[in-house]
Amino acid sequence: MGLVLFSDIKGPLGVIEGAVGLDMKGKVVKVAIYEHKETDAIAGEAFLKQFIGMGIDDTFKVGEGVDAIDGHEAASSAVALIPKKTLVMSYALFLKRKPKPDSEKTPEPDTPEEMPEEEMPEVEDLKALMMLMIDDYFVIVDYFDDKVGKTEATEAAKRLARYAKSISNFEPPKNADQTEEYVYLQDKFSETLLKFAEALEKEGVSDETRKQWDAIVELINQAHLRFSEEEIDLDTY
């Protein structure tokens, strides 16, 4: 399973359009350039394969992690921003937190209390809520990868469904005409997660639950593209 995002960037001779495939660990697995007015070499495998395996913490600058095509340094720099922009978009979609150093981690209690199903943790804003959601998101991803932790993954899916119900409390659509559609997608997201949790509890990792999870990821992607109007500041990553 993975994620494919389409992105474009301004090159020396015009817009460069491409697509980037990411695995669920946030690493680049494929870069493709399908529309451009630059040298054909920027779309060639010899140049693009250097981005495979790179992640959000890597440097995407010519001379500092990226080898340019001779005589086409500006175009090379532009193309390098496509996987970087895609990684930032994926982190913006899920607001994944970078892991803290061991010295900064808070020790877990020996007997943590389970959150009652009807209760929601208190959060100040949408970002705080998304931080909770991304933790549970990766519990499920790890379960699909390792096939260990079925109960934890099922509970994570149920929590995600409850969290999804409260998203619009923090960030209603900027356009009032979108409110009905926004609430519909929010409810659909929550219902889809509940059905997924039920299937996961019964079947564990299966072709059907993988298919359901892929549909959930796609739904997240659609909602982000439909309602997000904010520019992503690459310099902050």
C-alpha cells in the first residue's frame, strides 16, 4: 500500500508536472515527470532514480543531495522540488509528527487507562486533533506491515471514526456553500472507518480490509484536495 500524489512546479521554460509515489513510511518509491518543456533528461530514469528512498528529512537541493543534469541545473533544481513538495503535502494531509528523541519521550505508565468509547480527549484546535488521528493512523499502518496488534489497530480505527465526527467543529469550510458537502464527506469518512473497524476485528489483515483501507486513504486525499486552500511553505520543513 502507498500514496501517489500529483504535483507541479515552475521550471525555467514553463510548468513541470509530475507524480510521486510514497510508501506508508514516508519514503519516495517512484518519481515520474509527464509534462514539461525542458530537456528530456529531467524525465529520464537515470536522473529520477536518485530520489528513491528519500524522505522528508533529506535535502532536495542540487549539490547537497541531488546531482544535476549538466547544463540544466535550474531545471534539475525545479524537478527536485516535486518530491519534496509531495512529501510536505503528505505530511500536511496527515500532520505526522516526527519522532521525539528518547530523552524527550514521556515514560508510559505501567497500566494505562483505556479511553472510554463515548469520551473524546480535550484538544485546543484542529492540529491537535490531527496529531491524535495520525498516531492512530500509523497504528493501523504498522499492523498491515507487521500483522501484529490486531486489537490495537481495531481500537485505533474506532477512535479515528469518533475523531472524524468532530473535525468540522474546528475548521468549517471557508466557503459557506461547501458546508453541506463538507459534512457529508465527514460523515462518510466516519462511517467508512467504523465499517473498516468491524471488518478488521473479524478478518484481520485480508484483501478486503486492505481494499477498505486504501479507500479510506483515497477519501482523505479527496477531502484535502477539495477543501484545502492553503499554500504549503516548503521552507518550514
